[in-house]
Amino acid sequence: MTIAVEIETSVGRSPAEVFAELTAVERYPAWLVASGIVRVERLDEGPLVVGSSLRIAQTVGGRSTVLEGAVTELDPGLAFGLRGRDPDGVTIELAAGLSSEDGLSTRVRWSVRMGLPLRYRMFEAMVAPQARRAAALDLEAFKRRLESVAGR
């Protein structure tokens, strides 16, 4: 079963600035706090591209895991996505779509999809509301980070 969360917000920064922060994956622990991301490590050298490998450490709900992941979408100023899978078969997909009418602010569509293997599906009713809350808190933290002077 898949838990899916989609939310939107406006960020008072240009699409280029928002995209730059989305692709700064090593800084995810600074704003993906509610989702429990504690470390993101790039495993490839050079520029981030579709297929770039990542290792994501996450601690949430008393459960710590490491997801092996990869960038799944990278369209500068428009979209970014990644996918990770932990040793127990839990998958996480993060995706952001960006749009702007004036070039000065950016509309962010944030999507989180979590795939649970059969043995974890009994927890779905508990996990789904927590995932929605975490996504909303994380997107708000992302917005505050970008709009604050200190976050720049």
C-alpha cells in the first residue's frame, strides 16, 4: 500500500533559488526535521544528475534506517525528485514541482509517497496522518529557511 501526501505553498524566492535549495540534498537534515532525515550523503562525484546515488539516514517514530536512493527527476527551475528504499522494503519518493507567474516567488507542489511492504501495512492507519503532518511541517520549514536572511 502507498501513503501519498501532496501539498502546496508559495515561497518568496525565485524558482532558481528554490530549485537550488531543493537540489542541495546534503542540507535536507536542516529542514526535513519532521520526516526524521538526519543525514544525506551523495555517493557520486560531479554535478547532481538523474541517477545520482544517495544514502539517506532517517529516524522517525523510534525506527532508524538507511535508504539507498537516487535522483529520479531533475529539471532546473521546474522539478526535482528522488526515491529511496530501505533494507526492509519501505520506499520513499519525494518530488517537487515548481511554477512562477512573476519570477520573484515560486509555487511549490510537494509530494511524498511512502510504500509499505505487506508486513508494515497494519501500521498504515497510524503512519498516514503522521506522514501528512510531517510533510506540512517540513514544507513550512523549507519556506522559512528560504525566506529568512539566516537561511540564505
